[in-house]
Amino acid sequence: MDKDKNKQNEIQVNINFDTTPIIYTDSIQFTTNEDGVVLDVMQRLMNTNQARIVARIGMSRSHAKKLIAELGRILALTEGQGVTSAKRN
């Protein structure tokens, strides 16, 4: 029964690699209030003191807590391995 429940909760994820590039970041700025969190993902501009925002991500505070927990778990699990989720599954 748990197996059937997990199957119902699975989400199929599709990606168009032509329109969804991986964007490198070297800086992230967080803005928070009681309603949520906004992450401004940035890239430094060459040898200047300027940065360009390349993505903005907003989420609830509860979602942000889940993101932190999962990111920490994945980083600890894959420490020194260089493994992506596609290779693990």
C-alpha cells in the first residue's frame, strides 16, 4: 500500500535543455520576512565590484527550511563523490 501511495505522489519532471540552461552562480543574496524568502542568484561581472542577478527564486519559509535540510543532506551524502542525482538513480 505504501508503494502505491508513493507512486501517486511522484511527479514527472521534464526539461527543455535548449531553453533551460544551467546558470553558474558565485553569490546569493537572501531577503526574508515573516511570509517568505527571496534568493537573488548572482554572477560577478569580470574583475569589477558589480554583480548581475541571473535568477530570482521566491518561496515560503517552510519551503526554505525543507530546501536547507535537503541540500545539507545531499551535500553530506555525496561529499567527495561528485555525484549528480541523475547518476544516483
